[in-house]
Amino acid sequence: MKLKTLIIVLLLLQWTAIFAQSDANLFGHVVDETGEHIPFVNLVIKDTRIGTATDITGHYMITNIPPGNHILVIQHVGHKTKEMPFSIAQRESKEFDITLETISVALEQVVISGSLKEQTLRNSPVRIEVLNATFLQKMPSNNLMQSIGMINGVQQVTACGVCGTNEIRINGLEGSNTAVLIDGMPIMGALASVYGLNGIPNALIERVEVIKGASSTLYGSEAIGGIINIITKTAESAPRFLFNTNWSNLGERSADIGFSPFRGRKFDALFSGTINTMERFTDLNDDTFADMVNIKPSVSLFNKWSFQRPAGKTATFAAKFYHENRAGGTQEFLGAYNYKPDSKVRGSDSLYGETIFTNRYEIMGSYSLPGNADLRLDISQSGHWQDSWYGTTFYKGEQHISFANLIWQTTAGERHNLTSGFTARYQVYDDNTPVTANGTDRQFIPGIFVQDEYRINGRTNLLAGARLDHHDRHGLVFSPRLSAKYDVAKNTILRINSGTGFRTVNIFTEDHAALSGFREVEITEDLKPEQSWNISLSLNQTINRQVGRWIVMDADLFYTRFSNKILADYDTDPQKIIYRNLPDGDYAVSRGVAISANGRINGFFTWSAGFTWQDVFAVSQNEAEESTKEMQPLSPAFTGNWLLSWDARKLKTTVDLTGTFTGEMMLPTVDPEVVNDDQLSKPYSLINLLVNYNLNQSVRVYAGVNNILDWRQSRNPIINWQSPFSDDFDAANVYGPLYGRSLMMGIRLLM
């Protein structure tokens, strides 16, 4: 097996080398003002697809350059973009050394999520938070979910203590309220929502953009609470070959591979794959149930093509496939389970286990239409199959989503930038629950949207937009938005964002508590779409006293109010989960304040810190018209995160120390007497350490410690684990790590 792997790697390297041959080459290094080399800088020859990125040591080589005069564009987060002209002759190899000027990270990062077009954070009227590829490598994990949890106000939640499904919550809102996009395409949702960001390869992620608050005007249903937009690398910015593998003492294994063999031609291509396994049984709380879900294996494959067309027009096509086989349960069950769909112990009434087989594909593309008009057609198609057992409960679901977006961007005079378009979403869903007892559920949602970004003067921008969708069951749904940005001073920016959102809900695709555990699910009414309106106020302040040293501070106030909110009622009947819309006049709220800051002390030390206070609750009135405030489960009042990073380039070493804090939260326990407490979790803090060492310009080794303080939740995540087939059994009591300190090691090859 090892020999086969080595042969495959050597063939890939040889294939890469063949396509790297060219008549003219440009090489050199990129440094900052202090003379320190900068790794992972993007270099692209303007108006072509020819480019590369600097390696770990800050050196680069661009091959296959046509002879003539060109302009080299150099981009890197935290530095000013630079354009440098050069000329090169046929078969010439030229050395070209570059110095970049350090700037504030928060102002010059390019984003697209706020308005569907590229613009810097400084110019965006919408408040956007960004995680770049470098930050994603500062966590001792290959799990994108864990990295996303380092964004202030964003929380990773494990939804099931047996099957280990998880979700991302923004400002305390359930994960199903967040739209997950890949390159701007809303393809994750519904049946896939409980998988959060699992299955998205880390190797070729350029950055992750996060918008908190309703964003349905641009992104439609499921963007009711916010969006997470994962931007993948282009071929010119990606390494030609990347291989990354790591393993932990808990038995977790993962590997990423990525390569881009075609460059500087009529088309570019990226290939990426990820495999993860977790096969070791761990039971630190002695309840006979595995603390970590077993995965054998999960496989994700990703392929992206970009085509160079006349007149600067572009076309891209991407495809992703995801397969996962996960299982959780007692040691006896996992010992007898052979990880096959026809295993005899699946559905056993004597050995308790939960098993989920998932197969999923995603196809997406973007095509700039010919002509002078800036017209672009974005399309996507996804299919999702799930075959699962939750104890003795069988669930099988299938979902297909087709999406199309025709976008037109133009200007009106010197101050108006218009974006408008038509959108259509067609969803087919079928399962073995009462939801589709009368036949396959089919939904067709066409819509139209328009947006105008109006530059009032040199300091003030206004963004106004509206969307109108038609839903087969619910008629017309109107979603407006209004945002404003005001430059108070050179380094002070004030933003106000407001908007509405809507979302249609399928209980069984979004809440595994409806399947895992003993309770009977009851839907007492025809559930209406959830609707929300949101308003937030943001202040950004940059202190840039001298080159290479800066501090960026952000303060946010947010308020989101839901009508028709769908709540899971655990209290009315301990034997049931009753799903219902809030009655007319009742409402749910998420409100709070977030403060964050990040800075650079000098060329070697960077830091960041954030703190969020949030209040998430529902308000209802009784027959006497008295209002009752009910706190929502798994929404802590206080959360925080921080990062300290030391880049010792002369020692070829980086050290990253990260931490999170989670305050107490209410848990979804139906009967406090069962667990003998007051339904409140304990506050906890997690600290992680990662050390990287560069062996040479292509090889990096690293080691890390997760959860240095060895913290585990003291409360058993499984209620009445002694009797898993009884009426008191439930697995929804997870609020923190179930396993303690873990060690991991890895190696990364970059060429």
C-alpha cells in the first residue's frame, strides 16, 4: 500500500513538472520592508492566468511566460497590492526580487459576499469578517469547523452525543439559519445542514467570508441569520502540488492532496482530495458509549476548472463529491458493526448504535455571457443521499437542489453601481417520514432582486436592495435590505446594516433530535416560513502608528427578531418534541454586543481577541396576556476567543497559541430530575498550541496540542445511558468536549 502511494505521488510530481516546462521563466523572492521573506504571496501576470505563489521561504518561480512586455501583480493579506512592469525574451530566465509595503489587514482584504462583486473591506458597506488561508493553518486540526469557531460570535455546537453531527451558530442562532456557500453558490442546506462545514477540503481554500445577520436579499432562503462563504483558490494562486497529512493520539487520521497541473494556457485546473478516519473507541466518562464518533472513512473530492475567453470574459466549473460513513454507540455495538449498510446490528434492539451513510455531490459553474453587458450566469446542482439508523429508528432521505442566478451589473452615472438578477431554486425531497407520506415534496422558488450601491460623497456609501420570491405554498415573500457606510475619519468607519430574511423548514433534515432519542415527534400545525428582520451597528477603528505595527478594533451591536419562529417544545410533554410556530404576537430575539481587536506588534508577533455577549430568547403571552421570556438552549450568554502568533523566521519556526471561552448555557433537558441539576452548563475554556518548523522550502513539519487544560464536560451528554432503549434516553446534552487533551503531528509538502 505504501509503495502504491509513493508511485502515485511520484507520477503526480512528474506530471506537474512536465506542464511546468516553458520558454521563459521569472524567479526571485518577496520580502517586506525589514527584509523578511513573505510566504504564500500570490503573483499573477496581468490579463493572463499565468501565476504562482511564493513557497514557505518566500521564493517563487513563474514558468511558461510568453515573450514581451508584461505587468506582474503581487498580492498578499496585510500588504499593499503592487503592480510591476517587466519584459522578458524567449527562453530567458530572469530574476525579479520584490518588496511589499505592510498595511492594515482589515482595510485592504478583497471580499465579494456583501454585494456579489469584488471590493475591499474598506469600501464594503456591509460588515464582513474574513478568515484567510494562513489563519486556517493556525489551529492544531484539519477541521474547518474548529477554525470557523475562532470568529467572534460564531459557535461550533455538537447536536448529538452519539452520532456526533454538528452545526455552526452565528450570534446564538441555530445552524439551519446560516447559509453555507462555496464561491458564492448557496448549495449547502436542508438535508446537509447538520454536517456544517464537514467535507470541504482545506487544501485549496483561499479565504472564508462571514456575514452576521439576515442576507436573504442576495442569497434567498436559509440566509435568515447569516452566511458563510468559502472562497476556493484559483490555479494561479494555488501551489502546484500540496500534500498534508496528520494524525492524533486519539486515533484520528487525515490527509489532504491538491495540485494544479495546467497553467498559462487556455484553461486552468485544480484538483483536491481529503480523507479522514477515526476508528479508535474512547470512553473517558465510563458510560459504555464512544466519546468520539467513529468515521471509516469520509472522502471529499474537489475539481475546479477556469477557462480564458476573449474580451476578458471568464468561465469556471467545479464539482465536489463527499462520502461519509459514521457510527456511534456502545462499545459492544461498534465492536460488532462492520461499517456496511447491510450490517446485521443496524437497527438492533439490544445493542444501541447510530449509523449514518452519506453520499453527496455538488456541481457549480459561472459563465460570463458574451457582449458588452456585464452579465453572468451562476448555476449549481446538488444531490444528497442519507441512509441511517438511530437505535431502532430508520431514516432514509434523498434531496436534490437545482439553483440558477442570472446577474447583471452596471453603472448609472458616476455614483450608482447597480446589481440585479433573476434567480430560481428547485428542490426535490423524499424520505420515509410522515413529511412525504403523500408523495415527494417538490418546491420551486423563482425570484428577482435588485440592488444599488450609491456613493453619496467621498465619505458616505449607501446600499439599498430588495428581493421578491414566489413560494408554491406561501405566495410572495419580500426581502429588503439597507446598509450605509460612513468614513468618520481616515481610519474610522461606521456601518449600519439592516435587512430581512425568510426560511422554509423541514424538521427531519435539520434537527437530529427528532430522530435520536426516545421522544415522539409531533407537528401540531402547518408550519409557516420563518421570517426575521435584523439591524446592526458597527464601528471600525484602525491605529497605524508606524509601518509593520498596527491595531484594528471593531465594535458591533446586533438585534434580530423572528416572527413565525419554529421552536422545539421539550416541556409541554416529556414524552414528545412538539414543533410549532410562535403564535401571532409572540416573537424570538437574538441581541447582543461584540468587541474584537487584532494587531501586529512587529514583524514577528500578531494577536487577536474577541468577546461577545448575547441574549437569545423567545417571548410568549398567556391567556391573561402576560408576557413570558424563555431562554433558548445551547446559546451561551458570553463567548470569547484569542490568538497569539509568533513567526520566528530566522529559526524557520512559527508558534500559534489559540483559545476560546464559552459561558454557561441552558441545555435542552426535558426533566431536570433525570440529571439532578438546574439545566445549566458549566463555563469552560479551551486552549490549543501549534508549532510549525520548515525543514526546507518545500517541507513543513508541525505538532500541536488540543485542549491543553484537559477540560471535559462533567455532565454526561447522554441522559439515562444505562437504558438506551427506555423512554428516558436522550443524547442531546452535549455542550462541550467529551474528550480531553489530545496530541497531533503532521507534515506538509508544498511545491
